[in-house]
Amino acid sequence: MVSNRVFLSSPHMGGNEEKYVSDAFEKNWIAPLGENVDEFENQIRQYTGANAACAVSSGTGAIHLALDVLNVGRGDVVFCSSLTFVASANPILYMGATPVFIDSEMDSWNMSPNLLEKAMRYYRMKGKLPKAVIVVNLYGQSARMDRIMEICDRYGVPVIEDAAESLGAEYQGQPSGTFGKIGVFSFNGNKIITTSGGGMMISDDELIIKKALKKATQSKEAAEHYQHNEVGYNYRLSNISAGIGRGQMEVLDDRIAKKRAIFEQYVDGFGDVSAVDFMPEIEGSFHTRWLSTMLIDPAKSSVTPSRIIKYLAQENIEARPVWKPLHMQPLFETCPYFRGEQDNAKYLFEHGLCLPSDTKMTEEEINRVITLVRDLLPIHRIIA
């Protein structure tokens, strides 16, 4: 067994994080306030071009706040991508609303605009349009936001862009997270940059961010005493964590370049294996390749992603399945789901694989992953 663990995607410090954290200690700004929080929000605003930003304790918390400030409540309907992590939809349940899941399109793996349109028509006929649409930008790639925004704008439904996995991505030259009414990023430990745990909510509507900021700090009113007129949450990011974020933002572009280089090495390494295909980069987009994701064609190989994952694990190498779609989760088994002729999200889950994409990996380690996977695939390739 190889002694050095190869991770899927682990934290990778740039060097200045400790300086900003130490500064917070020296100034005793340990609470969820302070210069690091302000500057981290400024960095995100400048990087994305958004008018306003609010740093919070998690991407999940940011989605929760987004739904709250859009007045989503009990009995409402919220559309959501199905192929995503549960954190995209859990906040819908927090608000007492009902998730309606939308299938993926195969050429982006993200929400299908055609099925979104179909769901909109259906719910308009029922007289109950969704209160919001949560669009997920999966694995570092933007959805087709031009079409999705055109549909949602036509029906008057606000979009929450769950860009948790896609900070630094672009679609038609516009940064991921800036298309919808509200954008959300995650800085969990496995993301392209991290604050150990944290998130960010952005918007061009400064009033929305002002409302979110108030709700994230227990909805405290401007009074000498503690006055609370509405429900609030304890969701602000700490000044310590924000210090890590400041240092991470300084190396974000380097991390994206490394992620894309890892992906290209995989593409080269599997170029002659007909059973393998990779998550496409749709025209007009810039994919960060947060995770390098591939598909194994069941018509060309009997090897399953699960077998590859277990085989790599024996070599101390971490790989993961593609997200299990939310419409397949017991938690959401009674929720409506709009799919095409083929359940694309289900297909991607059953035949998809997330390869190690850690930015600390060496070329030798990547080549070892390629060699190990190739050991399985050629033997079981079905030749027509």
C-alpha cells in the first residue's frame, strides 16, 4: 500500500493565511466581526464584480438566507437541480417549502433549460409558480445561465445561483454566481479555496444583502438594548476564518490553473480508452475543473465506478462517486421530479466518477492514478 494519502480535494494553503489570522489574534478580533471579514467580502466583490457580499458560516447558511430574504415560506414551491449535494435543497425544507427537482442535460451535467421550461409551464397551469429556482453550477462549471435566466425572467421567478463549487468559473465571459438575483459560494474544506468552513452570499441588489446581513446576526435591531422583531440566525463568518479566506483569495487563480492542468493530464492519460469520457466544457464557458469527473460507458466496459473507487482505496487514493441525485434520496422521495426520456441525473450518478483532484498532487501521483484505473478498464473493455 502507498503510504502517502492522495486526497480527492484537500485544503491547500498559500502562505499568507497565517499572517491574517495572526493579525486577528494580535488585535483580539476573534468574534464574527473585524477587518478580515470586511476585506474578504471586498475581495469577493472585486473578483466577481458583484455590488454587495455577506460572509457567512457555510454555503448552506447562505442558501437558507437567500430563501428567507426572498420570502419563501410554508406551502411554497422551489425548483432545484437534482444532481447536487443535499445542501442545495435542505434549506428549502427549513423554510417549509416543497422542492421540485429538475433533471440535468448531458452536455453540461447541470439543470436542463428545456425541462425547467416544462416545469414552469406545468406549475403555471396549476396556478402555483415557484417562489424561487436554485440552479447548481456543478463541479466547477456554470449551467446555461443565459437560457435559464431568460425562462425565469419571463415567468417572474427569482434565481438563486448555487455556485458553491464554481468560484472562478465563467459563462459567456460573466463570472459564475453573478447571473441570478443571489449567488452563493462555499468555502468548505474540499472546495477550490477554503476558510475551513464558510460561505458567501452575493448580489447586485444591495438591499438584499443588507437584509441578509441583519438576519445572519440574529435580526438585531438598531437599538441600545437587544431588540428583535423577526426571526434571525447566527450565520456570520468569524474573523479568524475570514483571515484564511483572504490568504486563499490571493492564490485562487493559481489553484484554478492547477485544477485544469490535473484535468488535462487525465484527458491525455485516458485518451485511447474508448470506455472513458469526461464532463464536457460547454461552449462559451470556463470550467475550473474543481473536480475531474469522468463517465464510464456501460456499453464498452463492465467496470463500475464503485469498483474503481475500492481499487484506488486499496492504494490509499481517494475517489468518489458523482453526487447521488436528490430525487433518488429517501428524504425527497415524495417530491416531484421533471426528467427527460432518459433520467440523465441517475445515469451520471450510476456511471460517473470523481477522480483525485488535489492541487498538492504531483504529476507522478496523477500518473499513478491513471495507471491504476487503466489496469481495470482495458481488461474489461467490450470491443464491438
